[in-house]
Amino acid sequence: MRKYFFWVISLISIILIHCATEPKQVQTIYAPQEKCELPVWNVGDYWVFQYNDKNWWSHKVVRIESDLYIIQNLNDRYTYGYDTKSLNLKVYIDSEGKKVIPQTESGLSYDFPLYVGKKWSKMLQGVLTDNREQDYLYTFQVMSFEEVIVRAGVFKAFKISCERNRIGSGDTAISYVWYSPEVRNIVKFKFVTSYGNRRIKARDYELTTYKLASTRK
């Protein structure tokens, strides 16, 4: 009996030593970033932004039409119409309520849903200071989903790069946009322009405060 008991204890000891010395296998689980679908804006939503030169501007949703969010700039009283299906700028609205299509479409173009690695592009035509028409190719890419710190707080945001190429000139402009699903808008914008060997930094801006009238997304 003692001999049997001795062998049992020895076997248990060997198993315990083997378990203690065996290296642990850690399995890395990759959780892909969920897609960010088109958000819903509501009357009363507003966002306040500040440039790096301390000037500021804001957007407030004052009403919603069939296909447009009507946005008012609380700083200069300009009014804009943004497409409810894309959040892209569609029209300016003058003091008499007349909708005017911009001569040059906005270079900032969303393409929901957003997810890391997504790319899209568009060709736009602009007007130079001498009234000559000029074609531009805009190329966008969602580079990452990262934490960004701005005056309004800390947010998880999609970092989107935008490369603008002026066709036939070789001039290139690079900008970066951080879009936060939580805020339902941009939280940071950084713009750098390159002309040959010269790099000119334009006014960057970031979110300083915001308020969402509803929790709907």
C-alpha cells in the first residue's frame, strides 16, 4: 500500500512540475474595427471649433429639410446645406433664403461607411484667381482608428488622409481629418500644402465644445 501511495504522489508531482514549467501559449485575438455608418444629426446639435490662430467658428443644425441639414455658423451667420445622405456640403443659403450651388465643390468628402483601409477618390473642377478652370483629383484613405486629444476632450476617431493633386501642375496638398463617431463630426483638421520644395502650413483647427440634442446615431 505504501509503495502504491508513493507512486501516486510521484506521478502527481511530475504532472505539477510539467504544468509549472510549460510555457503559456497566449492567443492573440484580432478584433476588426467596426464600420462607422452615416450618423444622424438633429435640430439643436452644434459643434464649436478653434483655429490655431485662436479664431473660431461653429456649426449648428437649425432645421432639417427633405434632403438637407441646414447648418448655421454662429460666428458669422453664414448658412449652409449639407446632404443628409452623405454629410457633404451641397449649397450655400443667402440672406434671402436662396440656395446657391458653390462654384467649387468642397474638397472634404465623406464616403460612409468608414473603416480602416477604405479608399475613395473624386475629380473636381475649380476656378483659379484668373478665372481659368482647373481640374483637381482628390484621393482619400482611412488610415487608422486612434485616440486623439483636442480641447473638447479625448476621443476615438478615424484618421482620414486627403491628397489633392492639381492636374497638370504637379502641385500637391495634403490634409488630415479626424472623424469621431461619438461626436458625429470632425474633431481635428490638419492641413499642409506643398509647392515644389516649399511647404506651407495652413490654419489647423480642432473641436473645443459640442452638444448633441439627441442620443440617436
